[in-house]
Amino acid sequence: MQNNLPIDRIAEETADRTSIVAVSLSFLVAMLPHFFNLPFWITGFTLFALMWRGAQSRGWLWAIPRWILVPLVLAGGISVFAEYWTIVGREPGLALLTVMTSFKFLESKTHRDILILVFLCYFLLATHFLFGQTLYIAAYMFGALIFITTTLITINQREENIALSERLKIASRLIGLSVPIMLILFLLVPRIPGPIWGITQEQRGGVTGLSETMSPGEISNLITSNEVAFRVTFDGTVPRQDQLYWRGPVMANFTGRTWLQHKHTELKNLNVGQTGQLVQYTITLEPNGKNWLFGLDIPTGIIEDSYMNNEYQLTSDKAVNDLKRYTLSSTLTYQLELEESLDYLLLTSEYPENSNPETLALGQRWAREYNSDTEIVNAALSMFRNQEYIYTLQPPVLGRHSSDEFLFSTRRGFCEHYASSFTLLMRAAGIPARIVTGYQGGEYNQVGNYLIVRQSDAHAWSEVWLEDQGWVRIDPTAAVSPDRIEIGLDQALNEGLSSFKIANRNPLIGKILYSWDNLQHSWNRWVLNYDQQKQMRFLSNLGLGIRTWGDMVIALVIGLVLITGSYWLISWYRDLPERPADYEIIINRLLKKLERSGYQRKPSEYLHEFLVRIEKEQGYQDEDLEKIFTVYNKIKYARGYQRENVIKRFRQLSQEWRLKQTT
Amino acid sequence: MALLASLMPAAVRKRMDHWIALRNPPSEGAIHLYNRRLYILPTRFGYLYAMMLIVLLLAAINYQNSMAYALTFLLTALGIISLWQTHRNLLGLDVDLKTPAPVYQGEHLELCFTLNNPQQNHRYAVGIQYLNQVPAYTRVEAESEASLCLALPAIQRGLYQPAGFILYTRYPTGLFHAWSWLKFNVPILIYPQPLFDHQLEHSLMQDDNGKTRVDTADGDDFAGLREHRSGESLRHISWKAYAQGRGMLTKTFEGHATPSLWINWEDMSATSIEGKLSQMTALVIQAQLDGRKFGLRLPGIIIDQDTGSAHQAKCLDHLATYQQKNKNAELAVDAE
């Protein structure tokens, strides 16, 4: 460290190479997961800036002068704007921060610049949590935090060269000591409900999940993802596997190939016609970047900041960009919208005349042949059941008249093929019908007693409107492959698809995986969802009488004082000059014991003189005590006796020793 | 801190200095750094860090992001721990200042401190600073001692007391600045800058005529200079000549009784007081080197003729403090 300035001007010192290398590495560590979130050119520019600065610190390259740098900074800002057409929001904001930090590297000269860069690294860590808050990310950030703190120590070590391992140890200790304080702050700092300023409503890219449209092949892509869609805890018994239809986006518009969502409205009052018992459950929904909240079959109510649309899809006011947890009740037996509006019934009976002529002809023929709608539905299902239809994840690619090709020539399809063709057949036969997408089934985790619903459980089915029953769910896939609904996808397909179900694994690994999933679930429930409400509930359940903000602040102060006070005490004790050797403590204890029995050693008395006096008064020869005193003298004065096992034996002897009662 | 001090009105500053002086009385021996002796404040970076924490907290609230909260709180905790660790980096040290060896004006005065750490914790990057001078840093291992030296310019002859030293640290995170004001009752003596004047020297020593010149390095009376031969004692090298760039010369002596010398204030050729003192200093040094018996006559002060290093020190002492008004003045390091 160049050290040629007085302390009040330390900030102006030229930064040394160790600091520059350390802060560059910290920046890389802090940025690494972001490189997947950012456009390629930003990653490239960041690496370029770091390498230039590294080469510059070795004297291989010159410092870029300010008159070049300033226009470049402007160009960088404009490039970010050109990339996103905005600079507010999560991704553009991150891009701008990254580009500007890279420029700061190019411009950095002094100790001050380097410290500012370290703070920027700390700040960057927080931005990761806007993109995800899983246990993995948290663990990575914890490691990164220790690394950046090591850099901070490196910069502040002045001209000392503390070894890297030592610096890492010191940083780990600092962070380790910080963790209990963090926990107190996390639990007790009163939470303020946000947001303070508006958060731009943006949809997340790169999130796997159901799509807004459905065309052949779309759901089967999802099936290969083992990502968790949501987890469900039931109050009471879990419904049967074939009852677990998790309702998602409903599609009423058909283009001839693709199903689209109809522009829906908010439902004024629910016409569920519910009979039978309600099922109560709590869903922890992973971010899906859409406004969709999933519910079991037909939910009978809504939650905060959401509404039910006219197709009974629970819809959030804001896009679900963070983990969301909500409690709902649903009914499994119902008569949905017996009085459906005529407009909507007309809409759900429409189909394009110019595509799929054979399908339309079949539907129209059924309409003539059968007397009731129920018979038509059964005719379609029995067609799927009795003819050579195959349920497969790898169906042949379909052309323009996708439904015709599927129904009459290829006959191999996945759930969306069946649902799509069935719905079109119904419409052709004059029965209002629509597509419902969502998830079906789930895997029960016995470790945590909850259901895991994965992206691979994605499904599509149909609803038809029958005059005296309202909207009725018909799952044509169940007709073809009952196993899909009753057991699950893995067994139904039998196509060597790698299994996501933990139950299919070896029991021991399965147990570990269930526990790990349970840990993630608990993390979601307790850590990520720790908001104002949860805080209040948690604190009042603690039984410490913390009920108001004031109580929290008092508890916070007490907690902080206790922790820092105990740190101070422990360090005070540990820093004390070395305490007397163990054998001294042991002999002192023994002497105390003798003192209580009435034998006090005189200050000038040798141990063996003392022994002789005791023996004389007691009237017998105490061989044990003699041995103890001999060992003590050996440990203290002879060489080679200060060994652990000797001292251990010595302790044992002196602890066991008792003054014999003279009669 | 320096920024704060510069913003303070003079009156406040004065009261502050008074308060500091009261709480940190000058010490005769080692100073033990205990709680009342130590002060701690955030550095500029500490304030910047606090600002960053506020921004992070706002972001956490705004996005209702639990992990952002956790990170904010962890960094807050790191700040709290830093406060304690920085303070602990100085707590319990014993600092002592040794009396420095006198130097001549224009040289560097070396002040060496002993930092004794009786405790089990290592101390890193402990710095010490005198006024606006460049600080020096050291580390003190557990249960050991370290020494730390400051080289200060000796600007003006005289007897001084050091002003307060600042012993400080910013280790480990640089967010806090912990310090202690140390004042030691240690005399610092700066002799006048010697001014060698050959002519003057010669005229004062002319009474040794008529003596046989013996080309030897052994003897009592100075006879002259000649080329140094290897193997001869370094004791007889004329360092004055060496300093003048004349090379290594050995002083030769004559084997007769040494004539004594009076260094008189009135005999000096310089006109200013400082000039005269400088010349007299040079003569004292030379006379001592020559092993000559010498005395000093300053206005109002007469030091009898004598030899020996104690005598030389006494003479130089008087020259250093001659007409110095305040013999307890604080050592300045800037030319006024």
C-alpha cells in the first residue's frame, strides 16, 4: 500500500494492485448469476472493463482519459435504453447499474474509488433477490458476502500483508458474528407494508409455466420441467388423485389451431351451486410472472388483491413475481353457472368454418343422430376409449387441419390434442365447450405433509355446458389413459421419461429428497413470507407479550443489548492474559478441599511438609495424597510431564481423593 | 473527523481542545488504553455505508423482499460488529514513548513507541500520527510487543515536549475510526545546526605553534590531516572533512599536552544569534572529536573547561536552549 499521505487524506491515496484485483474478483462473484439475466453485450463489456483495469494496474495498458470516458458513459446509458426502451424496472435498472459500475472500474484510481466499488458489490448482491429467493441463491449470496468482506479487509489492512487464508477467516468471523444480530433484526424490526413507490408491472422472462395460448405441443414442452409450480397444504384429508384438478387459464377462442383466452370480465357473484363439503387448503405459489392464481377445481371465494373472472379463474391484480401464499376453499361437487349468459354461450359455440372439415362433419352428424347433449359427450369419449388412440408425449407433427389429422389419421396425442379435438367436436355438435388449462394431480410429501405440484403436472381438459348441469368438466385424456389421472404422468406414459416423482426413487434417496423439498417449503413459508402479518402472529405466539410496534422496538433493543453484551463479555474473557495452567487449578481445588477439612497450608510450607503434618494429625499414612503431591511436583518442575494424559490422570486422582475419617 | 474539526468555529475548537487535554493528561510512563481513553466515530465511508443501507432497506420494503431485508440486516449487523472490532483493536494496549536521542536541527528526529499487547487478540494496522505528519503502521501479535517509529523533521533548536499523538485504527472494515490522544512527558532536545567554519576554527587554534609535527594518529594534540590508510582506527577519521566531501582523512596528533580552548560568543564571525550558536555547536563537536579540553562562554553563561561526552552534552544542551522562551513548548513540525 502506498502510504505517503496523512490519515485525513487516506481516501486520495492511489489504490494498490492487490486492492484492485480483490475488488475485481468481488465484482465478478457478485455479478456471476446475473450474467444469465443480462444481454450478452453487457456481460462482454463488464469483462472487458475488468480486464482492462487489471492490465492497467500491471502497467500493460494506459488509463482511459476522461474525455474519452465521459462520451462512452453516455453511450452506455443510451445503449441500455435502446435495449429495453426504458431505464426503470428490474432488468433495465440492473443493466444500467452494471454498465455504470464497469465504467467506475475503468475510472477508478484512488482508495476512495475502490471502497465505493466494494459498496456497489454489496448493493449488487441485493439485486439478485429480485430475480429469485431460493435457498440456493441465498447460500451463494452468503458466500459472496464473505468474499466481498474479505476484500474490504484487504483494502483496510494498510501496508500489512495479512495472509489470504487469515483474511478469509477474519471475514467469516465478522459475518458469523453478524448473523445472530441479523436474526434479531429480521424478526423484530417492525415490517412496513410496501410498496412505497410504484413497481413497474413487468412480466418475467424465462419463467417456465403455462402459456396464455394453447396449441398442439405446448403443454408437452412443459412436461419435461421438474420445477415446482406450487405446494399445497390441506386442512384435513387430501382429495383423491383424480379429483386434483388445479384450475388455471380458461380458453374460449379458437383459431382453427390455437386456443386463446377470451377477454374476460370480473365475476359479480359466484353461481357455484355448491353441494357437499368444502376443501380448505393453503397454496404457496412459485412466481409465474402472470396474473394467475391456481385453485383446486372451483374455488368458492377470493383472496386479497385478486378477483374471480367470469370463467372462474382466480386472477391476481398484480403479476405474481414473488412467492405468493394464500388460503382458499374449493368445492368438488357443483353446478356451475346454470344461468350462463347467452353471449358467452354463443361465444363458446363458435368455430372457424374453414378448418378441420372432417371434425366438424363428425360433430354435426352426432348432433343429428343423438337426442341429448349427454349422449354426444359419451359418444366422443367412447370413441377415444374404444378406438386405437394412443396417449404419448411424442406425437407426430400436425399440419393445418390439426384436429382432423389427429382424430382420423395419426391418433397419437398428448392431453392438449385430446382436449382440443374434443372441445371442437362438441362445438360442432352445438354444445358450448371450452378448454381449461392447469395442473392435474401432484405428489404428496409425507415428510412435510403437503402436496408438490410440478410443471410436469401441467394438463388441459374440457368443460361443456349442459342445460341442467351448468359447466361440467370432461377430461378426454382420462378416457384414453385413465392412469394419467389416477396414478400420474410417469406411469401413464411409459416412455422412458425421467421421473420427477420422488416416490419412484430408491427409498433412502427419496427420503432425503422429500426432506430437502420440505426444507425449501419451510424456507418459503417462514422466511420468504415473513411479512407484517406473519411477524405479528409469530411474535404473539412466542408468548413474550410482544403485541404492538412499541413492544417490538423494546424487544429489539433488549435483544441487541443482550447479543452485543454477550459478545463483549466473551471477548473480554477470551482476550484476558492467559489463565493459570490446568494443574495449578487442580491443585488449588484440592487445597481448598483440605482447607474445608481443617488443614490449611502455610504460605512457606512445602507440599511434602504439609503432607507430613496432615498424616501426623490424621494418624495414618495417606499414600494417595502423597502420590498426588509427587505428581504435581513432577508436572511442575520435571521435564516431559506436562502432557495431556498425565494431567488427566492427575485431575482424576485429585478429584477422587477424600480425607479418610479417623476413628 | 478532520472535516468536522475544520468546520468548527474557533471558540468551539478551543473548548474541545481544552476538554481533550483535560481527559488525556500528559503521562510520565506507559499509557494503558482503556475505555475512557478510546474514542470512535464513523469514517466518511462509514457514513456512505449507512446511506447504502438506507437505500437497501427502502428497496426491501418496496419490493417486500425477505431476502433483501435479510441482506440489509446482515450488513447492518456487520456495521455494528465493525464498531466493536475496531474499538477492540486498540483496547487494552499499553503504549510508551522512549526519550528520543537528541538530534541536530535539520536532521530527522526519531520517536519510537513501544506497543505492548498483554491480551490474546492480535492487533492489525494500528497507526500513529503526529500532527499532520505521515502516519506509521504496525501490527501487534497476541501477548507481545511491537515498536513503531515516527521520523519527524527537527525544525527548530530547543527543548520541547511532544504535542498529542493520535494512535488510531480503522481495521478491519474501514467503516469506523477508533483513536486515542496520547500525550507523553518526554523531553525532546534539538541542538542547533552545526556550521563548520574552517577559518574560524583555525584562528582559535593558532596558539599551538612550534610543536613538532608527528605523522601519527596517536597523540594528544591535533597536528593536521592526511590520507586515511586502511587498518587505521575509524575513531580518528575526520568526519567533518568527510562531510565536506574531502574524502577519508585521518587526523594526526602531536604528542604534547593539549592546549585548552574557550569557545567564546564574542569570537564568532556570524552576526545572527542562530548563526553564532551554529558555529559554536560546530566547534563543540570538533573540540570533542579532537579530545580537546574546552569551555563555553555565552552571554550570562559560563561553562568551565572540561572533556567528555557528558560535558559535550551539557554544552550542546545550553546552546540548544539558549534564549528559548518556553522550554515546554510543543514540538512543531511545520516551519512557521
